[in-house]
Amino acid sequence: MSGPACPFTESAHSPSAQCVIFLHGKRVGSHYPCLYAGCVRCHSRWVLVVLALVAVFLSACGGTTAPASSASRSDTGSGSGSGSGTVAFVANFAYADQPGTTITEVSLGKRRVERSITLGRLPSAFAATARGTKLLVADEGSDRLSILSVTAAKVVAVVRVGLEPDAIAVTPNGATALVADFGANTVTPVDLTTMKALPPIPVGLEPDAIAVTPNGATALVADFGANTVTPVALTTMKALPPTYVGVDPTGVASAPGGSVAWVSGGSSIVPLSLATLHAGTALGAGGIAEAIAIGPAPGAGDGNGGGTGGTGSNGGTAAWVALQDGWVNAVDLASGAIEARVYVGGRPSAIAIPASTG
């Protein structure tokens, strides 16, 4: 299959997938990464990681649709979040027949490309280290993890991981990266001090999403091909018995301090108790779910519903679910009701809700 060259405008969004950014229940940005979405499962999926302060990001974007991005930093490299610019890194040509070997640095403040950085084949997933000084890139076509200095914008280390690395998470203490190897059915831990891979951890079939629980004790791995979530105990780096969720899981997320993780997949979202690791009763997502993020319900704290069809509940927590048909639905986690719908177009493949700076 083939797809178009990566645009920095919304005019050429079809048939690309799209990442979406929400803040306080309102869409504040979106972009169209180069992912061809015509296949049954496009497993070159993006994760958007915000390294700079949200206030700076919104200032740079003017509250409107942002250029394509997957990780950002201050233009000055000071890490203070001050100044007018934010830099994003974009994975180029992340689909099978034109995998590409570069990511592009883009100034969101200046609205221009700054430079191209050569990595391995098919860079397809990103994560940031705890302080935001390094960007971790899964080179899916090269079976490796590239570690990029954010300030220098160059590769400082390369670590061999498993077959087709497809997702990355970093432990809260910043010591370890966890790489989901889609083609190997494993998770490869990487020591970020020594930059060495540790023994791979067998998980379920086709792991394609990974998240660390708020207490930092467990990684939850969404096994797309097995309809399960496999917990990995981070103290022992051993997989625990998988939990059947039955929804072709595509994403997993939880709120800081929360006691439940939510798993997206199929046309549902499924709660997973972090205490018992048991799945609960599924809620309808309103369409085929591609990704999930947990955040404030529509209207929480801003006095209005936001989006389309918002109830203006002014409280509570919602799962913001990116759907295959171009919609993002806000599902109230207490009632199961769809409180708001926002049409973003394309085929959304990732969603992030940056923390508020106040």
C-alpha cells in the first residue's frame, strides 16, 4: 500500500491517520501523520508526547490546529517553558512500502521545518524520558530503539530490541523504557542509564500499546492479537497472568492517582481494576475505538459543554476515545453516556490530554 507525502496542512488528510490533542475537554489541536490507514490494522501508530508546557504549546499554536507533531520542546532548549516557540518532532513516511528513515524537527512558533534527523527504518512510536531531555524512537523497520538528544537533535545511542517495536512507555523514575515488540510478542526493557536492552519479557500476541500504572508498579500491555491485557510487574520484570478483555485492544490509559485503567478496542472501552487486574463491564464507545485518553468530562471547570452535543456536566471524568470514523467521543465513566462528540476527520490513531499548568 502507499500513501501521500506528509503534509503540514489539513487539506490532504485522507487517507492518513490523525493524532488529536484535547485540553479541558476541548479540542486544541490536531495533525495528520503519514500513516496509511487503508489496511485492516495499521500498526504504525503514533503516540504524541508533549515535553514543553501546555501554555507554551497553546501560545505557539494560537489555540488553533497545530502542524504535525509527536514530541515537543522549547525552541531555546531551556526547559523553562518560557518563550514563544515550541519544537515538535515528526515521524516521516511511517507506512510499510515507504518506511522512511527520518524524523523532522518543526518549529511550531515559527511554523517551519528546522531540520531532518536520520534514524532507523520506519520510525513509528515516540516516548520521552522523565525530564524531557531525550526522545525515544521505535524504529519499527530496523528492530531498534533510537535515543535522541532533544536539545542537540541528534541520535546519542541505539539499542537493539525485538521484532517490529510498536509502542514505548517510560517508568515514572525515568530509569527504564519498555518497548512493545509487535512482531515478537514480547516487551523489551531498556536501561536508560547504560542504554542496554534487558532480557525480553514474553507477553500476548501482537502487543501494540503499553502504559505504566500511576503507582509505577506495573506495566499494562495491550495484546491486540490475543484480546488480552498482560500486566508486567516492574520490580521483577515478569509477566503476570493476562486478563481477557475481548475487544481487540488498541489502547490503554488511566488517570493519575486512579484505581482503574481503561482499555479501548472494538466498539467498547473496558475497565480494568488496578488492584485485582480484573476486567469489568464494558461501556460503548460509539464506534470502532483506535485510542483512548482519560481526562476531565466535557465542561469540567469551564462552565460549558464544549464539543458537539456536550452535556456541560461541569465535573467528573471521561474517556476521550478516538474512533476509526474520524470522531472523538467523550464517554462519561460513571454513567457510560456519550457526553460530547468532536469530528476531527481522517482516521485518528492516537490521542493525548496534556496536564494543565494552571
